[in-house]
Amino acid sequence: MSEAITATDRPKRWSVPFSTEMDDAAVSRVLGHVPFNAMQPENFSRASPLRELVRNDMRLRQYRAGEIIVREGDYGTSAFFVMSGKAEVVLSPDLPTRVLGRRDAPSRGLWRSFAQLWSNAREDEVLRDRDAQGADSAEPRIILQDVPQILDRHRTATLTTGDFFGEIAALSRMPRTATIFARTDGTELLEIRWQGLRDIMRGDPALRAHINRIYRERALSTFLREIPFLRHLGPEAHAEVAAATQFETYGDYDWSGDYKKLAQSGEDIVTREPVVAAEGDYPNGVVLVRAGFARVTQRFGAGHRTLNYLGAGQIYGLDEIAHQWRKPGQPVSLQTTLRVIGYTHLLIIPTAVIHRVVLPSLPTRELPPLLPEIESGPAAETRVEAPVSRLSADRMDFLTENRFFNGTKSMVIDMERCTRCDDCVRACAATHDNNPRFLRSGPIQGNIMVANACMHCADPVCMIGCPTGAIHRDSFEGEVVINPVTCIGCGVCANQCPYNSIRIVETRDASGEILVASDAKPILKATKCDLCLDQLGGPACVRACPHDALARVNLNTLDEFVDWLHR
Amino acid sequence: MTARHVRTLLLFAGLAVAADALIIVHGKLAPNYPLLAYVTGWIVLGLCLYLTAFNARKKIPFLPFVGARHWLNVHIYGGLLAAVICILHVRARWPSGGLQLWLCWLFIAVTWSGIFGWWLSRAMPGRLSTLGGEVIYERVPLVLRRLRDRAEAISVATVEPAGAATLAEFYTHELSPHFAAPADFWAHVTGSRRPLKVKLQRLTDRRRYLTTIELKAADELADLLRQKDQLDAQRAGQLLLKAWLFVHIPLTYAMLIFTAVHVVVVYAFSGGAR
């Protein structure tokens, strides 16, 4: 292995700015605009002064009339501020996908795939020019062809100068909730990278309050539209439900640190999780999980066993409330306890509103079934969705205690099939320039190992604190990927990851020499599984396993995992 | 019965039907077509080349071929089918010439090493999983060193406070060789617990001579012995899972070389029979 040393500049937070076009004039123009002109530069830290935030984490973009700015369902890591002109939000119905110009994720061609046989680096962790993904990289621009017809057929809302949008995706690490296009020619937007938005909000309480308020309002209205049991409501009833709904946030935005401390302390984790609704209590309302996760538990002996966990879009408490409504003479208490895990947004629709507005709107066939034999004790286990009940309580506890429900592409290995041949590791290395991007080790329960491979989390806490935004969601499928060019190797993401799935490595140049900064310390980069995004055929680890022992499954919903277990 | 068991049964049934059909067809054609051996020979060779390609497929995981698990299935059942056709090719007779005999032995060895590997890859993972103490094979030396360092530290640490070297001497003479390197390979391969029991019994026999401080350390050493045994068992199982391929693959290539010579010889000395 080569030991030679190459001195170079250590990459810093703003080594690769969001745009190279933010000159002094552009920065001054932004700073002269409301609300930036009211911000106090002294409130910003010396590491991220306001002017530099504008220069490096923002860019001005011009849009033509009809040009799509963001698409519903795409993952985005930036928010927008309307400098001038107008933008239109498509509220409902959604635009058909054919007009949105979606394309397949870019992947290597057959020849480039085959060429990896001889073109892979001989040394490990060689930083290639091809890794570069400049911030200004060309993005396709899509123009809607018939704007008047869209305005005629779809309910829309207009955003004008001074409005913010895109903050939900930027701050909650979730997909864009609506498609937005420019209404007028020359609409000028200020696009703000999420880490810049985060720092601006830290330095300006007024903007923070404003963004938080619109975030809650928009998240509430967006989410309620997606709840199946509310779809029979008319506009007025919908508004009544929205007005009565409480928006509650639990846990820390950066929950991984607390979780790691708790896990290391050896304390009973379940009893430390905040209780939203307790078994045996009167049901105060239906709880809807907007983002994050909650655990459904039931008393068992001297402890609590996990029956299920709920992710975004799932509900709690409707069965008991519906039972009370259908059998007013038989009051029932909650059969299970709901505890929140990590950073969780909940919406709570009060019982009175459910009784008066929601349940009468439901057709009889859509009403939840009556609870069986309440007096004989909690019957929740029998009511849990079928796929979940096929998992043992021990396995549910294992998945929950380790927070594995967060993974959308978790690597699970059946240890009773795995011959420890490491074909998966070799395949991973072969498709990543001879660098494996995961460890075939990790927590084991029974015959199942959840390996230390990036799970592409529903809530990727690794992204919190990344100073450059190098770790981000791919806009197409939402995979969490690292841009090696903007990664400065600070290690924040690796420390944040609760699953030990990110490695910090020393890098080499094309000749195999270790890259060393002017301070004589090696240049580091964060690396992890990228789910073989640019490879033909999907994750090489799965395709390479000869014994059907390895799979990438969504542990958010469990259905896929249960199917795989019983394959 | 799981879906996988059903699939395996169906595949076996399919293989049995195919083998039966081949035997019947071959039995009917053989008397009238003296050159049928050429056909069956080329089919066996083609199958063997295809089966060998499985190893090549593993080297190029970036190409969008079908998954390795499907390849392995074809490899297993194709291999069994190749064995049936090979028996038809030699007309179920033991070959007479030296080259043919070597080739026949190699084919048998490749087939049986493959069947052994297949059985091993189904039986051993479950045993390793039940054993616990999962460890990546390449990390075994690291874990072993940690165990050895702890065992040494525990035994040495008793000398001064206990005012006796009984346990330390026992460790030096009886246990240190065991902690120095992986041990008891064959016992672990066969699933025997005897080596661990013997060592624990020796430690138990020595307890009557130990001070209170040494007794506590002896308990810790017993725990380390169990961990070492678990590590040795993991290593033995994983080594066996890797090692059988070092038999199967070289034998395969040797068989292909002999097959090439066999083809040349057959065509060179067929005397116009083809």
C-alpha cells in the first residue's frame, strides 16, 4: 500500500458554494430585501455570519411562466423565498405524472458497468474526479404546457413576494408535499439550502417563529387531506376538524444523541419514552402520526411489551372511540399505551369532534369493528394488523429498542441461511471502486441480523448538523447519499447515525497517495451505502447473495419484512 | 412447511421427471444411434462449463445478471442433471482407460464435493447461529488476542493479593497454550463439547487449592474458556464453510483440463467412428 503523502487544502464548509453566481451585488440585494434587512448580523455566529450564509447557502434563480419549481413527492433539501413575481401551488387534485417530467434515476450504462472489472482503483478510498457533483450541476427545467387549463382544473394557491415555501421538505427531511410552478415570467426566487435555513433560523427568532408557524399550518392542512377516514367529509366539516386538531411535537429534533445515551445507560428504554396516551385511560382523541414514530405497548407482567410501532400516516385510538360511539352504554378505555420515539409530530383530533363530525360521515362498512370482550382484558394483540401479529413480541421489541423501524432499506440477514461467505461484501466493494460500504455485522435477534449498512432512514438524523449539506436525500427516490466533493470529513453524520452505518475514511488521490491537508492531517470523507444508485440492477449485495439470506427491506411498515421472513 | 420447502420439493420432482425422461429417451435411442455418446458428452461438457461460470458471475457483480441465488439453484440442479447425463454418457459402466478413469474420478469428486458443500451450506449456518458469539472470520485473531490478554491479566493479577501462584501456574501450564491459538477444530466440526468439558473439569479440580481471591478469578477464567470455545467453534464452522470451495473449485478446473484432453483424444483416435 502506498505511503506517499500529497499536501492539499482541507475542504471546508463553503468550499463548494450553493452557487458561484452570488457576487457582492447579489448578496447585497438579498440583504436589502425584507425580511433579511431586519436581521441583526450580530445575532449570527462567527462561524456562519449572515452575509456568508447568503453568499454560500443561497442562490437566486429566475423562472419562466409555467416552469416547475418543485414537484410533489420529490425529496428536496432547500426552501424558497419569493423575491419577485408569483408562484402557484397545486393543491388538488395532483398534477398527472406525465406533465411533471419525471425521469429514471441516472445509472451507469452496460459498458461502464462492465468496465469496473478493470477500472476500479487498486488502492482503497481513491477520490475520483467523477465523484464530483457540483452544486450548480445542470438540473432539468420543466415547463407546464397549458397553465390556464391547469388553473381551471386544479385548486391552486398563489405565492407572492415575501412568501416562503418548501420549508417542510427542507426541515423535516420529508418529500415535497405539493407541486409549485412559476406563474409569471421572470419570477425570481431565492433558494436556500437547508443548512443555511437552519442557521438563519437560529440567528433570527422572528423568521424562526414565522417558518415554524407556516410549517405547522401547511403540514396540518396537507396531512389531513391524506387521512382515509376523513375523506368523506365535506369542505365545512373538514375545516371544523382542522380547526379542532391539535398539532403536537415530541422529542428533540436531534434525537439520536439522547437515544445513544439511553441505550448505553442500560435503562429500560420503553419507560423513558414520553407517553401520549396510556392503557386504561379515557381516549381523548384520535392520534395521527404526522412524522416520526410512536410505539404501541401493552402491560405484560412487570413490564411492557411492544405490539406495534406507528409511522407517518398511521393512527391510534380510533377503535376505542368508534366503539364508544356505537355502544354508548359500554364505555371502553384505551387498550394500549402510545409512546413517542425520537422526534415525532402528532395530530390529535378530539373525541368530541370524531363523534360529532367524523364517525357520522363514515359508511357503515368503513367503521372500525367493535372491540371484542373488553371485560376479559386487553384484546389489542388480536387487533393488531395481521402482518405485525406474525412477528413475535421479542422481535418487535428488538426492532423498536434498536430504532430499526426508521429504516426504509434496512439490510437484514437470515443467519440460518448466511454461510458467512462475504460475497455480499465483495460485491459491494466491486461496485464501489473496491471499497465496501457496509459491515456484515450488527445486532442479532434470533436468526436475524440487522447489518451495519445505511438503512436510508425515514428520518435520516445523520443529516442534522452536516455543515455543508454533503449528506442529502437523492431527489428521485429519497435515498440518503453523500456528495464526496462537499463532504469535509467532520464526522458529524457518523456520530449522529444511531446505527453505526457511516464510516469516516482517509482518502487517496488517483495515484494512490494519501491526501493530506496543509496541517499534515489526512483528508477524511464520510462513506456509506448508497444503495448502488448508479448501478444497473439495484443493490449488488442482494444480487450477490447465493443463499437468499440477505434482503433490503422497509422496516417502517413491516409487511415486506414479514413476507421475507416467511418466504 | 414453508414456501421454500415447497419450491425445493417441486424442483426435486422436476429433476426426477427430467432424469427419468432422459433415461427413457436414451434407452430408446442408444441401440440405433452409436454416436449418441458424442451428443451426451457435449451436453455434459456444456453443462459443466455453464456450472463453472457461476464462479465467474461472482466476480462481476455489477452486471445486471439474474441474482446469484437463482444461479446457485441452477448450479445445484444443473449439476445433478449433469451427473445423470454423465452416467448415460459412460453407459453406466466403469471406464477402462487411464485418462477416462481419472476423468471419471474427478467428475465423481467434483459432484460429491458439490453435494457436500450444498449440505454444509444448509446445515452449518443454523448451527453457527445457535452457537452465538457471531464474529467475522477475519476478526477471529483480534478477538482471540483480547481473550488471551484478559485471561493472562486475570491470572497474573491474583498472585500478589492472594499471596499464591497456584492459579497463575495453572494458567501458564494448562490454559495458556489453549488461549494461544485456535484449537479443537475437528471437535467443533463434529459438534463435540468434550474439549471444553475437559478444561473446565481441570479448572474445577484445581479449585480446592485456590484462595478466595483466586476462586473469583477462576470463575472469570471459566467464563473466558467458554468464550474461547465459542470462538473456536465459530472459527471451525466458518473455516469449513470456506474450505470446501478450495476442494470443489480446483477439482472442477482439473476436471475441465482432463475433459479437454479427453475430447482431443476421442476425436483424434475415433478412427472414423464419428
